[in-house]
Amino acid sequence: MSAHARISAITDRIVERSKPSRERYLERLRAAASQGVARSVLGCANLAHGFAVCSPADKDALAGDRIPNLGIITAYNDMLSAHQPFETYPAIIREAAAEAGGVAQVAGGVPAMCDGVTQGQPGMELSLFSRDLIAMSAGVGLSHNMFDAALFLGVCDKIVPGLVIAALSFGHLPSIFVPAGPMTTGLPNDEKSRVRQLFAEGKVGRAELLEAESKSYHGPGTCTFYGTANSNQMLMEIMGFHMPGSSFINPGTPLREALTREAAKRALAITALGNEFTPAGEMIDERSVVNGVVGLHATGGSTNHTLHLVAMARAAGIQLTWQDIAELSEVVPLLARVYPNGLADVNHFQAAGGMGFLIKELLKHGLVHDDVRTVFGQGLQAYTVDARLGENGGVLREPSPEKSVDPKVLSSIETPFQANGGLKMLRGNLGKAVIKISAVKPERHIIEAPAIIFHSQQELQDAFKEGKLNRDFIAVVRFQGPKANGMPELHKLTPPLGVLQDRGFRVALLTDGRMSGASGKVPAAIHVTPEAVDGGPIARIREGDIIRLDAIKGTLELLVDAADLAEREPVTVDLSDNEFGMGRELFAPFRRAVGPSDQGASVLFHH
């Protein structure tokens, strides 16, 4: 089916806006691809170093240009539950490549930090910058120029966007993303959240809280709520970087291994040495990016992707804006209820029909572009499937169900959970911001209240514990932007603000920082730009000023006279405490060079 008229119009607008940068990108990509198989330009000494540890047979194969070589970029470490399964992947991939007549080498590793460990800690100030560092690290691995295609092993928050930026920067190479899947279901997410709130109120102790958290995060795989990590997996499938049906298969299962083997063999098939050459930068175009945004809205995905998708698109010369994302949200219905937008976890989403059913529903009404290229071939229709284990141990694909197995978790286009995706852009005299309202009750979509100002998460938590916040207010947490301190997630604010909301107070958050993909029921205007450290209007707010946050009209206003606002001097604060410790001094050049939030908060695409 052809794309929905509004979807087509927005896509065309992105194409038109992107023409100059996209054309320059494709020229560079095609020039790199035209040089032929990479190893042919290496000198003998270069090549000898490149295959020194290979077997004699592999050395012989790599000495010429006949056999394709896969470069593996891995984000493995055994602290991240989501990445621990990657320990065994290189051996599996090498074996599968050999079976298919190819070679595979680990080209390099990239850092992978766990936002769950660093929430509320100094290390969280490195988190967003790690995305660009991951892209750079992957670039170092691929710069050896030994490879015909790349396999990217990564799952979590900044890791996948960083790897996508790398894949598109080396867009003359085919690239496939190989997931590891979600951990099995543990303590239900709503029960974990309930215990967190009881702890915030002082009604349970640390022992009870740790027990609940440990039962929730209990084994290998991604955390099971629908935050940035699982939003990443959805994106990789709907954008065509995954093999169909592979996103949400649990680690350590025969099907998971079969999908990994299949990905390795498919990567060999789509190199320039075969008949289906699929360079990543040609494959991913404006339609692919729009499909990603649509998938984000349809599933109630992470607000972090208002940063990441913009940066990922720019890596391919595509100029995506918050306005595009907001307008797409208006026409894409919410089809999934996965925590924090519902009680289910991603395993329930998968059991209800998963990505195959979701894509089938979106294709029904032309809400995604079918006429795209993917690592699997031509057309998104090929992704309307369930992956199963075949009798021979390979992957068997069956059509996804015609009806959702659990309509409370995954619904149809005809009966959506709400008419739009719930991700909106706010504009006004305070600048631009993003808000996600898919888990916010309708009566809280407009909040007008006086400002209480904080310059750290801890200040707000201290005020809460001292009983100073039992009233209607909008918490202004500023100097949390990318230039100020690396834009850490402010997820620790969710429990106290949730408690105050449950007590009947009208509360909201306004910040130039980030909230996690797990942010939920409290209205939060986030990613405010210009940020406070740049003298943005958020730095001109005074204690007690009335702020109106209107998620229906999409406005964010400080209700003061325009002349008064213009005359105010922006507040400045001492940020020296954010400059040292836990590696923060190493990232000072990033803080100086980073671009604004609405341009992806990147050091790579800001000039």
C-alpha cells in the first residue's frame, strides 16, 4: 500500500530539506565503494599485519579479493546484562562465516556503559557523550580497511545510536545489527515501581528496595521495560538493520543462536562480491528514517530518540527535525502498551505478536513506507513475520498473526490505545522542548503553576524529604544540558514527583536535561533548548514565576511581560563540581564542542 498522504508529505519535506547534505554524503559513499574490495589497496606489510593470527586457509583467502571478510564491532562486556550474551557471538559468527565461504574478524570493541548503574551518579554525565565516542571507536575498528561488511553487536541506550552513526559513516559497507534479546520476565515492572515509590516515601527500607530491583533485573538480556534499549531494538528492525523477527528473542535460546548465524551469512551475501550489494548508506534513506520515527510513536518509545534519531539521520546526510517528529506523532496511533505506558513488558509484547504484527498493522494504512531497502532485501512487507526454529536448526519464518494475541498489550489500527503517539514538541518564550504524554493522564496535559528552581537533582530530592514541596508547582531543574554537564538522565526525579502527584498536587518538570525512556506519569518538558548555560530563557526564570505547560496546544510559556523577560539577566552558576571525577575531566572537549539538543546534542555534526 502507498504511504499515508501526511506521512508522504512529511517525508517529501525531509527529502527536499536534505538534498544538499544527502547528495554530498552519497557522492562520498559512492567514491569509497568504487575503490573496490578494501584489501586490494593494502600493501603486503599492511595485509600481513591484518591477518597475522588467521589460519593458513584464511590467510590464503584474504590475500586475494575472492572471499568476503566480515568486521565485527562488539560492545561486549559482562557487567551489562544486555551485552553479556555477546561474549560467545564472535565464535558463532566466525563459524557461520566459514560455513558460507567467508571470514570474520573482531575489528574492534566499543565502550558500553549501563545507565541503570550510573543513574543519579557522576558517571551519568558521560552517558550521552558515550554515543559519539562509540561511533568514533567503531570508526577506529573499521578504519583498518580490511572488511567487506560489518556486523554490529550492541543493544542499549547510547550504544545502538553510536553504532548506527558509525555504520552510516562507513556507509559504503553493508552493515547488519545483531541483537541479543530481552531478559526473561522477572518481578513485574509496576510492582518494582510501587516499591520504589514506597522507598521514596520512607515506608520501606533499602533491603526491600534492593530485593525488588534484583528480582526485576535478574539475568542476561535487556531490562524488560520499554525504555531506550528496547526502543533501539524496535528501531533496528523497522529501519531494516535487523534480520526479520529477531529483536525480542531471549538470549541463550537455540533460536537466538540461529538468528545470529543467519545474520552472519546474510552479511556475506550482501557484500560487493555478491549479487545483492547493499551498502548501509544507500539502504538507509529518508523513508527508512521516517519508518523509525513512526515505529517510535506507535510503540510509545523513548524520548531519548528525539536526540538520537536526529543525530543518526545526520550521519547519512538527512536533516530530521523535532517538528517532523512532532507532526508524525499527530497521525500515528499508539498500538502498544508496554511499561511505563502499560503493565506489560517486552516479552508480553513479543508474545502478543511483536514487531511482525506491529509492522503489518502500520503497513495496512500506509503509515510506514514499504518501498525501502533492508538487509533482508526489498520491502518492509518481509518483516511482517514471526521467526521460529526450523527442523534443521535454521530460522523458519511464518506470517505474523492476523489478530493480536493480547489486545491489552498490542492493538490494531482500528482500535488504537490513543489516536497519536504522545510525543510532542513544545514551543514558546522558553524555547523548544519535548514532552511524552502517552503515560500521562489527560487531566494533566496542561499544568499552570509557579516555578520552584533547582540546579541539581539532589536539591529537589532534599526539598522533597524536608516536606517543602507539598503544593502545586513546576520544578525547573536547569544547568543540566549537554554543554553544562553532559545532559545526564534525571530519572531519580521520577519517584518524588510521582509521590507528590499521587498526593493530589499538580506538578510538572521543566528541564534542559534528559529524562529516561522510562519516564512516565508526570508531565515533563525536557531537552529545553537553548540550554541555561547558553543564556537560554530557562536561565531567566525566577522563583515563583508562573509557567504554563500545554501539551495539547504544544506551548511552553513563562507568563511574564515580554519586556520584563528580555531585561532579565540570565542566571549563571558555578559548574566546577561537574568538571572533575569519574572521568568527567576527559570529556571537557565534548562539553565545549557539543551542539544543541534539537540538533542531536552531538559533537560530530555541529559546526
